[in-house]
Amino acid sequence: MATENKGKRLQELKVSDYEIVDGEPDIRGWDVQDSTRTKIGKVNELIFDTQLRKVRYMIVDLNNKDLGLIKRTVLVPIGLGELHTKDDDVLLTGVTAGQLNSLPEYDENITAENETAINGVFAGVATAGVAGTALNNDDADLYDHDNYNENNLFKNRKDATAGNNTVSVIEENLKVGKQTVQTGGVYIKSRIVEHPAEETVNLKEEHVIVERTPVNRVVSNTDLNTFQEGTVELTEHAEVPVVSKEARVVEEISLGKEVNEREETIRDTVRHTEVDIENLDKNNTSTGTDY
């Protein structure tokens, strides 16, 4: 036997790769009571045998000074407990306060010396109506004792489950679907921007020129026709720039989408139920409990 948790064969259930089978009660956190239904502590955790896949011990936090119990954490073989018929309580009907005080304190290491001490405390204890064998340090003989029989824990509730002989084998399948998510896009916003512009244009202007020429000649008939009051008018003109604007389409921007397909392999883990079937000893009609 290894000196520390038997080479990790014995592990707390919470840190192992195992969990309690669906439908079986999880007694962690349940009150522990004596034969008078007086609370003596609470189940903190379970010690699991990873080789044989069975629960071996309850980790119990003792806490009842009125019964003379020393407040600490100890290991109690699983077969010494019994579930109450209805309530979520674990009963230690054949265990005394003196025996609990004699147990070594649990410090997360389970050594051969620890188990020898535990076995010595409970060597004479067996559940009512079932005779136990002698305890020693050999694993096979040690766990063959009725103190480690998990079925004792459930014997008060056998009638409730007697009609259920079906074990569900469950297997998970990997199902991969598709969901459309936004990964990007284009946002187009137009705005008006002003910038200076210039063009060159030639403009014409008219100016009236008045010329006076001195003459000295005899008045002619033509001159007589103009020798009267009158008005002569000659107007001036000039070109000025006329500005207008013409809007023209110089570019068109179109939005479209291109769809590409790709294959992706999804990898994950799925679980399934494995059922171990053990033949019953002809002298033992109890059924095993799988954790």
C-alpha cells in the first residue's frame, strides 16, 4: 500500500474524473446524525477508489460539543452510514462519540497508518444483521469488510427503488449547426464639399468717342438741314460675366455582396455511459451502487 493516498488510487470525488450517477443521492453536504437523530456533523466530501470505482469513505466534519465530540475532520467507512428513509440525513447508528474521537484527523493524505488506525477503531462495528470479516492492511481483505459495503448506505431506501431495474445508457452526439453573425461591412456616407473654381472669359466694352474738328467753309444745303435744335444720342455697351452652374454625374458607386463558402471541422468531446456488470456472490444478495 502506498504511503500517500495509495498512489492517488484513493481520491476525493470532487478532484477525480468521476461523478455520482444521475438518480443516486449526492450525500455531500448532508447532516450526519447518531441513532437518536442528534446532529454530530456534516458530510464534507467522499473518498473514491478509482481502481474499483467505489466510494470507500465519507469525509465528515465533526461539530457537537454537547456530545463531547472534538471539532475536526475525520474519515468514516462508507458502509457504516445509512440514509434516512426520507430525509437528506446520514445516520451512524452503530458508531459512538468515543469512536469518532479516536479517529485520526484527516489532512487530505490517506496512508496505510491512517487506514490501520481507522480499521482499529471500527474493527468490531458492523451494520445490524450483517456479520463482518476481520480487518487487516491487505486491500482485498480490507475492503471486503462490511464496513466498506456501499449497499449499507442505501438499505433504508431499497423499497423505493426495488421496482426500477433499468439502467439508462446515455450517449452524447455532436450536433453542429450554423448561425449568421456580422463580421464586417461597408458604410457609405455622402457629403457636399466646396472648393474654389475659376474660368477666364473675354469681355467687350463700348466707349463713345467725341471728336471736334475745326472747319471754315460756306454753309451748304446739308448744313442748313442740321441748323436746327435737336438731340443726338449714342449709347455705350459692355459685356459682363454671367455665372451659372451645371451639375453632372461623374462617378457611380454600387454596393453588392460576394458569397464564399468554406469547410470547417469542429472538434469537441462527447460523453457516454459505460455500465460495469459484476456477478453477485451467491452468499451476497446485495446489488452494487455505481459512482
